[in-house]
Amino acid sequence: MPRGLGATLDAVLRRPARVGVYYHVAGRAIFQRRGIREWNALTRLHALTDRATPRPMAKLYFHYSTMNAGKSTLLLQAAHNYHEMGMDTYLMTADFDHRAGNGQIGSRIGLSRDADIYGSDSDLFEMIATRLSAGPVACVMVDEAQWMSKEQVWQLARAVDDLGVPVMCYGLRVDFRGELFPGSATLLALADEMREVRTICHCGKKATMVIRKGEDGQALLDGDQVQVGGNETYVSLCRRHWREEVGR
Ligand SMILES: [Zn+2]
């Protein structure tokens, strides 16, 4: 509710016919009607400073790794931590990935949480602005960030800069051909902070690459980048063992 939470609560107003709050989102003041009980609670909250609770900076973060490193688990753990501190998060995931069902972020260890879905036509800035106009969030979290278009990554950058909300993206860096995903390439260019989520190859070295195996167990050298779903056909490897598998 106070400053630094994305939507800025500017005022808590009471008029004869209207009780509500003004938020400040993307340079626009947005008025929302509220019930009298909630208005009373907001009035008290508005009077407090927000210094007591640590919050992430309004930056664009990119947490990247290869397959099966536990990115979604980390995302869900971070979201859980905010909720324990009484803060809301806004979770988004791509509709290309149906592993956990529509509108959910799931992890291989069984955690899951509801999420809004974005597609290739979605305006992520508008989605975030709409969510913030319904109430503040401590952090926006975007799973499967490799699938974003270049333009969508710029939309997230604008949300960070103009709405003042931290955005944390989680995604794969390279595909099974060793090529950057478009969303990841743009995030590597634009992110304020990048963190590698590590996993290891069978040899014990850090795995940075991934191979896709066909039904015969052989590494596939080309094909559609978008086909994700069966974890069992992807194996994360160090670069040396990736080269051995693909003969490069
Ligand atoms: Zn290796």
C-alpha cells in the first residue's frame, strides 16, 4: 500500500457519497470505491510507513538455467516467503507449457500455485497495470520467461521503470540446439540483475546445455524450439558432454 509497492496509494478519501482510495499507476490516478470497513483499515495502513518490511528493489531480474534445475520451485518458494510476510505477489506463466495445467505454476517436487497466463499476443505491461489497480503486489514473477517475445520483455522493463514494481523472470537460457531463446536473449540484454540457477551434468560439472532425445535415445539436432513438455526427453549436460552427444 505505501510507496515502493508498485501502485502507490496516494490518498484515502471520504466524501458524502464515495469512500475509496486513489492509486497512482503509470502516471494515472485511479480511484477505487471501497467498503467502509476496508476504508477504515486502509486509512490506518496509509498512516504507517513501509520501512518495517524489506522489499526487493524495483528491478528487472532474470533467473536463468538449463532444464530441470528447479526454477519453478525457486519461484514458488520466493512467492511463499512474500505471502508469509503478508505481501501479495502476481504470478504469470506462458500458455505454451501445459505441464501443470492451465493457469498454474507447478514444480517437480509437488508445489503449485495459481498464475495468470500470457500468450504471444498478451501485453504484459497492461496485465501488470491491471493487477496493480486491484491492489499492490510486492513482486511480479514470470515463469517460462524464455517464451516471451522481445517486445514483451520491453513491456516488463517498462513495468519496472514506470510502475515501480520488481519483476522476477525465470527461464531457460538456451534451447537444445545451443541457441538463445528470444525471451532469454532480450532479458540478458535488458535485465538489471541476473542470477544463474545451477544444476549439474552426470560428470559433476555445472550443466549449462540441454539435449533433446528422440524415442531411440539419440540426441535430436534440429526441430521445433517450442516443443516442451516431457521432461524425460531432455537431459541437462555440461558443454563438453553436450558436444559429445551432438557431435559438434
Ligand atoms: Zn559433463
